[in-house]
Amino acid sequence: MFSKSYRRIAVVFILVFIAMYVFRIIYGYCYKGRQYDESGGNSFLSGVVKHRKNYASEKIKSFGPANAAPASIAGNQKYEKVANVRSKSTHFTEDEKQLHSTIKKFDAIIQYQQESGNKGAREIQMLIGVSPEKFDSFYLATQGIGVIKSTEITKTDKTNEYRKLNATKVSLEKSLASFNDLKAKEGKIEDFIALHNKIYEVETELQGLGVELGNFDTENEFCTVQFSMYEGAAEKPISFVTRLKVALEWTIKYYGVLVAGVFFAAAAAWVILKLIVLTNTFIASQKKV
């Protein structure tokens, strides 16, 4: 009786061990750990993007009733389009040359660039301005440089922001014209000094606003490609024997933890049951008395 029970328990523990071992082998083939922290390039480029904006525009068409005149142009949509490409290179020098050649081929411009690291661990981050009509082709071309780790494209509408800037500009120009008219009137010297300071503030604000609006000019239209590439050795395949060894070490370690947990849980359950039995026996004896 007891021998059969022990045999069943032993079989269960053996099957659990085998299941954990097989699971760890499969997990080793499925899981690919991150061997490179890509946040460094992102933090550099995100800081740069805050100070350098590229905008583009496209026509917005409004469609009326079927019997109406042909669709007319309702206006321009201003938008910001940013692509993020992260790549790994095992031939860094050659891939860097290919990157510069691609930039030249598409008449793109390097707006910011940062290079760091020594040979064997080099890294480059670029902020590249590309004309909207060549953006898609350039974006696809960059994916042939090195081994692409991730890509992303984000398009954000900026039409309302553009309109607000223009409305602010008109308001400031009207205020400046009113202040200039006041200069021709008589008044105290203190009032003229205050008026001069106010005119200076409005002119300064208009200059800053002009710079922001200048980014929206059709002559300065660009889409943005954030390209980051790091140097790394080619990944060596892991042999089957190594996978078996690692899986066995992991299984022994965590199987031991599992067995210990089961043992302590069983011991705790046995103690609790003993306490319950003793308590019931004590209560029963007290009732008889």
C-alpha cells in the first residue's frame, strides 16, 4: 500500500522535473534577450527634436454635393512626420559610409549628429531632414543599413498650431501699430520710456514668432528621420549542448526551490492538522468532565 503511494509520488516528482527541463529548453529557443540598451540614442535625439522642428504641408480637399462644382482646395494641412530607425552594425565603417551616401543620394540634410565610443563599441545618432516627397523612399533605404532592430513613424497634425501662431502674429502687429501711433502724441517722458519698452517687448516677441513660423514655410519643408546605429559583434549561435547544460542548471536550481516549498507546505499542513486534532481532543475531554 505504502510502496505504491510512494511510487506514485516519486513518478509525479520525476515528471515535474522533466516538464521543467523541457520547458526551459523551449524557452531558451524562444527568448532573445536585449543585448543593447537603445535608450541612449533616444535621449539624445529627443532632446534635439525639442529645439529643431521640421514641418511639411499637403493640400486638404473639401468635397461638396454631387451636383456642385469640382472639389476645391480648402487649405493646407501642416504636419510633423518623424521616423525613428534603430540599427545594429557589424561593419560599422562601411555602414556609416553607406548612410552618408544615402543621405547625399536623396538630397537630405544632416541637422544634428553625435558620434561616441571607441572601435568595437561605436555609436552614431543623426537627425536628418528629408523633403516630404522623398521621405518614404529615404525611410525604406535606411532600412538596408546594418541590421534593423526597430522602426517607427509618427505623424502629428500641426494645422491648429500654425493658425494660432498666425493669429498671434496678427494681434501683435496690430498692437505694435497702435503703440507706434502713440509715439506721435504728446506725453510725459516716463510714459514715452514705458511705451518704448513695450514696443521693444512686442518686437522681440514678433521676432521669435517669425522664427517659429519660418519652420512652416514651404521653402523649409522637411520630414524628420531619427537614425541611430550602434556597433556590435555578430551574434554567435548557441550550441545545443550549451542549451542542455543551461537548462539543466536552471531546472536543478528551481526544482530544488519547488521541492523545498512543497516540503515546508506539507510540514505546515501536518502541524496545523495535529493542532486541530489536539484541540478537538482537549475540547472533548473537557465536555466529559
